[in-house]
Amino acid sequence: MQPLSPPFLSPKATGILAAVVTVAIWTAFIVIARASAQRTLTPFDIALARFIGAAVVLVPWGWWLVKTEKLQGWLGLSPLPFKLTALIGSLGGLGYAMLAYSGFFFAPAAHASVLLPGTLPLSTALVAAVILKDRITPTRALGLALILGGDVLVGGASLLKAFDGGETWKGDLLFLSASTCWAFYSVLARKHALDAVKATAAITVFALVTYVPVYSLLVLLEAVPSHLSAAPWGEIVFQLVFQGLGSVVVSGIGFTKMIQHFGPVRSTMITALVPSLSALGAVYFLGEPLYWNLLAGLALVTLGILFGVRKTKPALPSATSITPDSIAPSARL
């Protein structure tokens, strides 16, 4: 079963469409996070909105997949077995969301622009090299170096302020940890050939079952701050729709579709456009100043992606040595 693959689109066109939608939502995520920091809800409240908003769509969808396809899922809701559900749910669901949102307690969103999507290609390439035995070619290494250079240009000045003292470094560490969680999820999605809808539904079910009751208990015990009761309904509904339906359902399925077509490393290199695009979005929507380093960083990242997403030609083995097992994992990505 291949859900959400329109019959009028080729696999390549579907992969490209998924890439465009994912980059657009990730870019909006950073811009909205900058704006939301000045509003009412805490990061824990936004995480709750993220999981509940996604659950409205994906929990019934997961139940339907388990029932119609007679899957050995978890709790009759997750289309994947418990171990795999817990693994990707911990990494791509709880781990990423909680670490990323918590980072905003200590560091500004400008740091998130660089350290969340900006470092993702490098961390994914390293994880893929270990888990998938994916070879980092000289061309891909050049692309990674250009992307890293562009990201440093975009946010390097603000990152240097972390050394002035205070607790900014804690937020930076949380953002890096969140990016690493997503890198592991990206590689595991490719390793297990996870279906886009099933993987996203499994993540949501796990997050709903684990996060919501723990969050509710901690709020009741006043161990975790919550401003839900003080927030306007419009703000809550917006976060439910954008964080849940947009950031989880649409971009989650879209990102997994990207992995199916481009592979984990090339997919995360495409998402390296997000730091510069989100900075440009902040200039347009939030009135932040436009500096030369932003344009230069965007140029470097774009050039790095062009190098990094190129497919390399594998060396042709002799006719007698060609077997399915002789094809390296990197050549299959």
C-alpha cells in the first residue's frame, strides 16, 4: 500500500512535491516559533497542541489501517509493532518535540534556525554512515561543508553570543540534541522502509499515550508551567492546526516520502534550505533586518545542496560478480 501517491504523479514528481511542502512547513515552523515566543503558551503547551492536533487525524487513520490490513500493530491504533513504534516515537516524536521546544526556554529562535535544520545534513550523514554503511563521497562531503558554512554565516554571529555567559548554551545543546534525534529517525525510516502514513501515525500514537498523561499529571502537581487557561482560544486553535496538522501530519508524511525517493542524507540536505529561508521569512513577516551574511549563507547552502543531492555513479562490477547482496546500501539509496 502506498498512501498519498497520486496516480497522475510519477515517483520522482511525488518526491519533489514532498520536498517542497516539507521545506515550506519547516520554514514556517521557525518563523512561527519566533513569533509564538512572545505569546501566551509555554513550550510544553505547544507540544501538547502538537500531539493532540495530530492525533485527531492520525489515531483514527492508524486504527483504520490496523483493521483493514489486519496488521499486528500496537494497542490496535499504531500500524507498527510496539518496539518499532516506541523507537521512532521516542526519536521522531517525543525526543524531537520536547528537546526542540525546551530549547526556546534558553536560546533565541535564531539559534534554532541554524542548529535544528542546519546541522541535520551532517548528523544524518554520520548516522547513515554507521547504520546504513552509507559512504560519504568527496562530492557529498563538499556539499556538507558548503551547507555547514552557509548555516554558520546565517547564525554564527548570534551563536557566538552564547559564550558571553548565561544559559544560552543550554538551548543550543537542546537544539543539537533534537536535530540528532531527527537524524536517527530519518535513517531508521529508510532502514526499515517505513511507509509515510504508518510511520507518522505510529509516532503520534506513541506521543499521545506517553506525553499527554505525564504532562497532565505534572501540570496538576505544578511541576510544569502551563498557560493554557490564560491563552486565547484563537491561539490554541492555531497551534493545534499548525503544529498538529501542519508540522506533524503534512510535513511528517511529506518528509518520509522524501526519504523514500531521495534517501535520508539527500533529504536532509534539501531541508538545509530552511535556515536561510526562515531568516528571509523573519525579514518579511517579522521586520527583522536583512544583512549580507543572510544572502551569502543562502547562496552557500543552495550550492551545497546542488552538490550533495547529486547521484554518484557506482563502479560497475564484473558480470560474474553481480548479485543482489553485492550492491552496497549507499548505491540503493
